[in-house]
Amino acid sequence: INAEYMGTTKIILRPYMGLEIKMLDDQDGNKDCVVVIHSITPDGPAAKAGLLTDDILYMWEDKRLKSKQTWDDLVKQSSIGNKVTLSTIRQIDGQEKKFPVEVTIGSTQRIVGGKRKVKSKLVANVGGKKGSRTSPKGKAKAKPKASTPKGKPSPSKTPNKKSSETPKAKKSPKSPKKSPKKSPKSPKKSPKKK
């Protein structure tokens, strides 16, 4: 799917580390106070710096990392292109090794405003089958089924024979609205002015 933005748009650059974190409990039982790398974006700033999945991040420069909020705030407040030293713990051959890692803050963009025009490559009516769709790779996608309330058969599965259910009463055709009857009044003769 291709997207184009039309009209007045604004591109906002935001600081970006190229990793996702998860919070774990510490050895003393404190909840969600250890920052651990959950995933790393290939070719992102964290990957280029040599960080790995499951590395523990415990310091950002001289600030202790003790919550997800602290991490998010420090990333948002950092300047794109600046270098930050992260104190890291990594398991190597069954032992914890502490070492610093220098990461250059990258950027990601967000487009604000304008109207988005989307172009899709989906094709309708493929192979003469009405309502079928095909993805760009040529695999047919199933047509979504209509949902019905639980316990009631869908209209397409109901046999043509009379069912045990009572038929719904048909609505009688609407009669035209009648306006309230006006009593016939004799037309008043207005006095003629001479």
C-alpha cells in the first residue's frame, strides 16, 4: 500500500533509540524496576552501538533507570545526533559483565496534518468469482462471514422447509396519514367595501 499526503503537512522528527524495553522485577522482589532490552530494530541506533536483546540497562549517563517512565522521558528529552552512554549488564558465559555502551540518538518522523491518499494493489472479481479478492501475491482472501447472534442459524443456512420457529408478523402497509377532520364551515362573506 502506498500513501501520499496532500495539503498542508508537517513532519515532526522525534528522538529514536531503535529498541523496545520490558520491565522485570529485581532480586529483592521490587516490581518492574529493571530495564531489559526486549527487541532491537536492525540497523537502528541501538543495533549499531552493539546492544543485544536481553541486555540490562541500569544507567543513562548519570541517571538510574528504574522505571519505563524514566526511560521514556530520557529518550523524549534527548537531542537527535547526541551521544549517550548507557551502563549495561550482559550475561557472558554464565557471568554478568558490566560495561558502558555509547549510543548516538537517531530520529523517526511523524507526519501531521494534510489528507492521506492511499493506493491499494488489491484486485476485485478475480477469476470470475464475484466478491473475491486477491492479495498482491495472488492468494485469494476469504470473504468475511456475516455475524449472527449465537444460537440462531444464519439466513443462508436456514432450510427452505417450514421451520419450527414462528414466523414474524408482517407489517401492514402504511395507510396515508389522515389529517384531523375539519368541520365544514360555510364560507364567510366578507362585507364589500364601496
